[in-house]
Amino acid sequence: MTITLTVGDFNNRVKANIKTNEVFFVYGLLWLDEHEARLYSYYDDSYLPICDPEACEILRSHLSNEYLDGALFQTWVSDGANSLEIHTLYWAICGDLDKTPPSKWGDKIFIRPLPEEYDYRR
């Protein structure tokens, strides 16, 4: 069993002053354009910035240059200078959460190899 967190769950960690520096499954609305990338909460305006230029480049090559829709990541989330941030993205699955669950969205977009200790399929 794995636990998938929302962007809002991370905001609650910040409010509770819980330090974050770990690999998580996290989902939300991916905003991707030519200048920036963020993963927004489905429930409010909170977001996690994606601070992984390599991942952004790969995502842009698989998606349109401007993308706003559902995304599920396995990624490292840690405390940044001003907020929590996503970096070291391992893979992403993108699709429309309102229509189908992430398990039926399609193929993973692989960004970089997943370290064995985070490969929960083993």
C-alpha cells in the first residue's frame, strides 16, 4: 500500500512546522508553461513550485507548451528558501482526474531512474 498526498497535505505540514525532505507520491493540477511549472491543489490556490529544470524540459517535450490538468508525481519534496518545493522528479502521469482515476491515465513520463529504496513495486 502506498499513500498519495495532495498539495494541501503539504501545506498542513508547513502549518504544523513539520520538516519535509522525502520522496512522496503527490497529485494535483499541473500548471506548465514556457517559464514555470507548479503543482496546484485541487481544493484551493495553494501550490508547490517545481524546481527541477530537467523535469520541466522533459514534461514540456511530452505535453503541450502550456498544460493545465491533473498530474501524479513520484518526487522529492523538501523545504525550500520560501516554501516547500518539488525537485528531483522521478516520473509523472498526467490526465483528467475528473474523468478517470490516475491508474487509467496512461503511460508514465520517466524523468530519471528511481532509486531502489523508493521503488515500492519490489
